[in-house]
Amino acid sequence: MLKLPPYSRRRLIGTGAASLIGAPAMAQSMIGGGSAAPAAQPGAGTGANAPIAVSGAQNAPIPIAITPFATQGVGAQITQVITDDLNHSGLFRSIDPGSFVPNSINNGTPVWQNWTLLGAQWIVVGDVQDAGGGQLHVEFRLWNVQNQSQAQGTAYTTTQSNWRRIGHIIADTIYQQAIGVKGYFDSRVAFISESGPDTSPIRRLAVMDYDGANVQFLTDGSSMAITPEYNPTRQQLAFVSMESGGPRVYLFDLQNGTKRLVGAFGQQTIGPRFSPDGNSLLMSVYEDGGSAIVKVGLDGSIIGHLTDTSSINVTPCYSPDGSQIVFNSDRDGAQQLFVMNADGSGVKRISFGNGSYAEPCWSPSGDMISYTFWGSDVGGFSIGVMAPDGTGERILTQGYLVGNSTFCPNGRVLMFYRQTPQGSGTGDRISSIGIDGFNERLVPTPSYASDPSWGPLLA
């Protein structure tokens, strides 16, 4: 393994057979019309590094009026999910419902001057009805105050237990209308849940909604495992487990709760990463004092070695179009980031900072790569981003130990884990941060947590 300064990277999960059944399908029908300065750069950088452009609203979040779908019960809960999603993004500011002028929705249409006085740019109106048979009927409309027009109107029918997901889907729709890109709220995150004493902790593979709700444990913590990875095209995880006495790669099917072996590769195997089509894996295989990046089929067949073992080559990650792979290697002496073609040709170094780089992750939008950095110039560990050619390098956050960054489906937010020094009373926690370095938030989990892997939008 690459030699960063010593720290504990405990990846322990187990062999339980807990299942995660996919959410019931929802029927939809249309009912209407349809910058801040970046943080400091690490080390020497690459010269003239222009900041990566981001379209945030951190300095002036969009004011939005979300009228209660109901004053209590599931309608109020859905309203709260929508409000929390939009506020947590850092791009919206929900207006206090207590300031709403009474009767400002007249026969289903906003009384525009009342909302203009509040400074609202968007208005959300919704209703929830019991459809019988354990079903909910949810309608919502999104109004553009500036244009004085309806931007979206949608109805959903789903099971009552699916109310939280309806809230996320509506928030995603609002996000896309207002920001211009798809939202990320209707997604899940795989992670390692950590509990028990420090001397013999229990770590379980788990999944949760992006906001920390609906945690489900997939393993019982009886065996060590590392680095869960979400399949970008289906509800499936890859991870490495020591349950058979040596490192083996497994797949966990989130639809039916089953686990199957992919195979054992070399003396040690870490970091399985899916190809963009979800049909193969990249991993680092240790042999003879070095490690090679190997492409493997989901049936365990070796498709090809993309590097040799003359140096340590680890943590590969595909570009979203599958044409390139970023990885880190000590082939030049220091631990740095490199990009190569998907067949292993055309290797090019992209990082040159005065420190060590690790754990690169390519954004789903393709415009940047996140990484973990350690260097004396920045006083410890950092999470940073750079363009795929190494320009625009920026540090987003720092700490005693931060790592394992993973992008949300639209590439606008990162999730990572943060560890505090031993004896400080806290352990690993998962946080999220915008790619502009603002709006860092703790993701609530029932216990300590690490190794997040952000999955795709749910179908």
C-alpha cells in the first residue's frame, strides 16, 4: 500500500445476509406545464492553474416559498424533506412559512404581488391524499414568480412507505428547474458503519439515503472488508472482504440482498471500481512488492493488466465516458496522480504538488477529479479537486485525517470521511461539501462512519 503518513484505515464489515429491496415503482403523470473564491492550492501545483468554474449560489441562495402540503401527517413530512433537501444544497433559502400572506394561492394560482413582496423567486404548492390500498396520491406545482407562470406540475402515486422518496424526487425536480442541472437528492450512499470499543470495533457495510436517513445494514461486522463501491448503472455494490482468511472481491445485490464472490486476486486486492457501464471492475492487485491495476469481469475473469508491478499503482477510477483512468502511483518516487488511456497506454502525470496524492475520484460530469492530499505545506490531510489535465487545483477542506471523497450524481457535491485524533472523543464521520469549498455539512449516521460511495440516481 502507498506510504502516506501513518494512520488507521480500518475497513471492517461482515458476512450477514441482510437484504435491501428496491423501492416500489411510481406512476407519474403531468398535470401542468411542463461565486466564491477557491481555497488555497496545495504544494507547488502545476503553474498557471485557473480556478475551476462552478455555478453556485452560496453568496445569494435562491429564495423559495414552499407552502405546506399538509399541516400534519405525511404531507407535512414530505414538505419537510423538500425543504431540507433544498436548504442543505446551499443553493436555496426557504422562506419562513410564518411570513406567508394568507390566501396567497387563489383558485390554484398565486397572488403574485404577495410573493414578490416576500422576495420569492419560486413557489412550491402541493397536496397529499390517501389513495386507498396503502397508496398515496401526491401532486405538486412549481411556479416561477418572475415569469408569473407554472414551470412544473406533476402527480405521483406510490406506497405510503415511500413518502420520503417522493419528497426527494420533488426536490430534484425543483433543483433542475431552478439550477438547470439534475438534482441528486433521490440517491443512496454506501458506507462502513463503525461501532463498539476502539480495541475491537464492529464495522458493517451499510447504505443510506444521501441525507443519512433510511440506514440499512448489509453485513454483521464479523469479517473485515474495505472500500465499498457503488455500481453506476444498477443497485449493486463491490467490496473486498477477509471473511475467507484472505482478500476477496464480492458483489452485493441491493435488490435482493444476495452476495456473491467475484474472486481472489494476488496477495492483496483493494479498491474495486466499476466501469461506467457497470460490467467490469478495476482493482489494484499486489504481487512481488508492487501492485498492478487489473481489469476484471464481474465473473472474476481477468480481462487485462493495465500496469505492471514495478511500482505501486493503486486506486484507479474511470472517466465517465470510459476512455481514461486516473490512478496514483509512486513510479516517479513520490505518490502522485496519473491519467492513462483505458487500455493502459499514454500514461501522463497530472499532479506536481509538494506532498502525497491518493484516492482520486473522477466526477460524473467529467470536468474534475477529487483526491486526498497530504503535505507539510497545508498542515495535514486535505480534500482537493483539479481538472483532468491537472490545472485548477484547489483544496476544499482540511483536517487531522480526511479521505475517500465521492461525487454526487450531478458532480456538484462531494462526500468524504473525517477522522479526529484518538482520545478526542469522536471517531470517523461522514461529511459533504460543495465543489466550491462551501457548505460543509455533517451527514448524520447512527454510529461512526467512513468510506462513503455515492450511488446513481434511483430509477
